[in-house]
Amino acid sequence: MLKPYDGYKGTDQLWLDSVPKHWDMIKTKYLFSERSSKGFPDEPLLVASQNMGVVPKGVYGNRTVEATKDLHLLKLVKVGDFVISLRSFQGGIEYAYYQGIISPAYTVMIPKSFIAANYFRHLAKSKTFIELLQMCVTGIREGQNVDYNKLKNYRLPVPPRKEQDQIVKYLDWQTAKINTLIKAKKKQIELLKEQKQAVINKAVTKGLDDTVPMKDSGIEWLGEVPEHWEVFLNKRLYMENVRKFEVGETVLSLSQKSGLIPYSEMKERSMHTSTYDNWKLVLPNDLVLNRFKAHLGVLFSSAYKGIVTFHYGVYEPQLPILSQYYELLYHTPAYCCIFAGRSNGMTVGLQNLSNQNFYNVYSVYPPLQEQQAIVTYLEEKTALIDKAIAVIEKEIELVSEYKTSLISSVVTGKVDVRDVVVPDFEVVEDVAEVENDEDEMGG
């Protein structure tokens, strides 16, 4: 059981009321110097990620827009530097694990020799420190940024160097244990999601009755399907319908997590459009897709009447169809792969699935009552799997909250780890997840 230090002293900082009496409180500008070096166009491009730190684009993934000109204007970053990014007020300051170049809009900080970089790495991602960063924000809404001119005059807690090293050793040990547990739980979730996808794949492509005769679908990626099912080009199943609408219709948006929902229910909202000219009316049971992200599964059956941006495809059933069935079918890995192959565009995430290319994809067509039976079966079956996943996700959330609380307590001196004997251990980094803007805004 960790205990507090024997004595504390007050500070004049709003974000931190007290520290151990032998710790220093030093202004940020005396702990770091600023790196503003430019003119290194041959260095690799870096990305500042809240989950991964500062890493090359190839490590992060190819979801960001890549600079192709004026590379000499980008700032040099060296291993061990810290980067204040546009989202630092949300997730802390990022540690640089690689050398390269990064946006000139970012501030690059070089720690002085008397501060252990890894001590500040923990401090810079602690909840308490992020509260400080939020006090240094300038701008409004999406334009918010940490103002380094404000931050540099705030004082930070600085233990003696030997104590910094012990804090790092202790936190690396504890976070290694926690990260190992989180990895194991995330592996459980992956296995459950694979099980869920297997259940869906079988139901939407083979039906629910294992005793029915099968036939070759003639579609390579589908193989055999029930003998009584038909196979059609999508142009037999759906046709885009651009309907007129009255002022005042509900504005709808696509969310990769939640499907097609009213814009007012979106967790994050983009700037609202000033005009709804050229928008499209959606009716219940239409199939709505984001043309640029159909290959990522951003297509859903509508449960609403409303309007969507003209960038989306709105498809009306041409046969007796339950679009919820086709939503499930088109979310399978096979169809995501087919839509990716039929989409035009060179940039990942910006591949356009045209009407004609959508129409030229073959799909199975079970009888309507069978479509309904499959949807009902999968709603019940996947609900059980989703419940199991939710339980594990809650466990991960609680463990992560404990880790965050522990780090903040240690780096701000709320608890004393000087005499803790740290055994040999293997460092286990955080489970890195690429930041992903799940919500596809309507306009």
C-alpha cells in the first residue's frame, strides 16, 4: 500500500495545490528549450498520435493527408523530444520515439539534462497535467490549440533526479502489468468479434437451415448458396432515388459505430451546412452509403425519414427487400473487399464507389421472409456476443482509469515510491490504437 510523503509544501499553481517539500517547482521554460530547426526535407514524415506518441506515418497508418511539397518548412524532431500537437489539450504532450519532420504548427520541446525524459513522458500524459494544458488553450471549437507562451510560464513539479528515475522505474513496472492485462482482454474482444463475424457470414450467405440443398452461386467470393436463393446484379435490387423534400426534414448523418442517425444524436458534430440544396430525401428501408467509405462498411439501412448530404448514395429497394439484411451482407469482409476493388481513387479512405460500380456487384437474394428470419436470428445471437464484449470493455475502462489515477498520483507526489523494490520486468507499452474519427458527418 503506497503512502503519502512525510511533508508537503503549497504551490502557487491553480492546477497543483501541493508537492513533497523537497521537490522543486520550476517554470516550463527553464525545463525545456524549443526546437525550431527547418530545412530537412529528406527526413521521414512524423505524426503526433495521442496513443502512439510521435511516430512515422508508416507506423501510424495511412489515414492522414501526406505533405508532398514545402517539406523544408517542416520542423525537425529528434528522439526524446516532446511535441505539442493540435490535440494536446485533449490527450497530453507526445513523446518522440523517432527522428523526422513534423508540422510547423506544432511546438517541439527539448528537455534539459536535469529532467529525465521518461519522467516527463509520464507527467505529460497524466490527467492532472492535461488539466493544466486545458488552462493554456487558445482559440475556439475545432481551432483550439495549446499556447506554449502560456504553458512555459507555469511551474512543473521536479523531484531530485534519482527520485525521477525511481518514479519512472516504478511506473514502467506497474504499467507493464496493467498493459499486459489490457492486451489479454483486448485479445478476448478480438476473438469474440471474430466469432460474431463468423456467425453473421454464415447466416447471410448460407441461410439458417443446414439441411437445404445448395448450389454454386457462380460468385467466386460467395461459393455455394441455398438452392432456392437467387443471384442478381445490384441494379436489380436497388436503384438510387433522388427525391424532392420539404423544408424541415430531419437531418441525418452516417456514423460508422451507430449507423444512420439524426444529426442531433451525433457525439461529435462538424460545422453545420448553410444550405440543404441538392440534399437527398431518405425513407425507411432505404440503403444509404458513404460513397468514399463503403469499403469500410459505412453503409446502413435507414430507420428514419430525413435528408442526407448529396455525397451519400441513397438506394431504394426494387424488389421485396429488407435492407437490414443487405446491411449485414455488405458489412462482411468479402463485400468490403469487393467494394474496395470497385472504388475509384488512389488515396486510402477516399475511394469513390460510383453508382455504376455498385450496380455491377452481384448479390444473393433470399425470399423476403427468409431475409427477415436471418435479421431476427442475428439480432438475438449477436446481442449475446455484444453483451460479453461490453462487459470486457467495462473491465478495460476500469483498469485504464486505475492506471491513469496511479500515474497522476505518483508523478505529482501524492504517493511515495522511493522505497519500493522494483523487480526485473519486461516493459510492455500501451496497446496502440490508431485514432479514428468514427462519425461521418452529414454536412
